[in-house]
Amino acid sequence: MISSPLALTAGVETPMRKLLIAANWKMNLTPAEGRALLAALRANLDPDAATLVRDREVMVAPPFLAIPAAAQALAGSSIALGAQNVHFEPKGAFTGEISPAMLKFFGISYVIVGHSERRHIFHETDDLIAKRVAGAIANRLTPILCVGETLEQRDGGHTLETVLGQLENGLTGMKPEDASRVVVAYEPVWAIGTGRTATPEQAQTVHGAIRELLADSFGHDAANNIRILYGGSVTPDNIDSLAAKPDIDGALVGSASLTAESFARIVRAKLS
Ligand code: PEP
């Protein structure tokens, strides 16, 4: 469940979305390698866990087969476990897919949905992605709905049209109380795994537009509760300036989540 207490600042209510730093291991790390990485991550973060959990949440999404080992390695930790995809049917003839209940058995709470690699390499459509998001919500899993434009779309001036279109389609028919439980990840395709990060200003512009659309579609309360993560070559060197932006509520991290030291530094993002 998304934690979004309201803080009173000089008599004005402002939302305090809890920062979410999420690791997407993609198709990397065997169960043994994943276990070793999580042990190193815990050794780094656990001494400060009591402070860190106050204003941030940490999640790791291993490949499906490494999930049981990761669940063991995270026992007693505040680090949440996620998966990199989920199907929306409870069971049946869906070769290669994984159901919500199968994930929940291992304590999964987050599922990444609509990642650009799923959209572009595996041709997942907005329609399929919307079903996965709705299926996750129906099964009390928190979907992280990924949206983002290609370089061609950005250069052609179609960034907002693309991103907002993916967002609208991904959340089709959703009630405000369900939409508040979704996490959105803005991941420009040209920034993923390329070492080329969006500037904090570029990211904030898109995040602000996403928040506006969420407010128009689901109301201000829901929009204020929904966390919008940035993803695309996030590193220890750029996380602080990204996290300082008002509508950037955390990060979805690929490459830099594969070593404990760099991911732990990202988790320790400075909040202005
Ligand atoms: C990702 O795959 O979601 C991602 C953001 O990757 P990277 O951090 O490597 O760009």
C-alpha cells in the first residue's frame, strides 16, 4: 500500500510521497549471484535502516527464477520484493507467463508492467499492459507502470503525446481509489541503458505533465498520492539532482542496481 501521509507546512497541506528506489535486475544474476548481491546490499543498508525507512522505500525485482532465493535473502529486511512482469489471469494455458498468486506466494508486492523492453522487444501493446495493470491491482499487487518516448518521438516533438497516451491507455477504466495504488515510472527509451540521462529539468517537465493528467483523470487526491519514478541511466552521480525535483518521487534503476555499492548510494539519495 502506498504510504502518503499529509504534512502541515505553514497551514497548507502538502503531500509527502514516500520516495521509492526500485531495482530492475532484468535478465541478470543467477539465484546464487542475486543472494550474494542482496547480502552485500543489506550489509550496507541495514545499519541505517531505521532512518532510511522513515522517508523511503526500497524494492528489488530479480528475474523470476531468482525470486525464491531473493525472498530468503531478504527475510527480516524492510527491502520489498518485486517482479518484472505479471499475467492477469489466475491460471491456465498461458505458456511462459506467471500469475499474481505465484508471485504473492514468495512475498512479491510490486510488479513492473509495460517496461520499454517489453513494449519494444516483445511487442506488448497498451491493451495488454492495461490488463496487466488491472490484474495486479485486483490481486493487491502494486503495479509500476512504465511509460516513455523513443528518441525519434522526442526529436519529433511527440514526447508528451506519447507518454500521456501510454499512461491513459495503461490506466483505462480505473477507479480513483485503485489509481492511487499505482506507481508510474517515466523511462525515456533513449535513456535506458545508454548512459544518457534525462536532465532533471527534462524529467520534471514530463513528470509534471503526468501528474496533471492524473489529476484530471482521477482527482487531486489520487494524483498527489501517486508516485512517479524516473528511470534511465540513474547513477549515484545523478540521483540527488533528480530526486530534488518536486514531481520525481524515486527511481527505477537498471544497470546501477547490479552492484550493492552503487545501488546503496542511490537509495541514500539526498532529499532537498
Ligand atoms: C530500466 O531498465 O528500467 C533502466 C532504467 O535501466 P538503466 O538504469 O540501466 O538505464
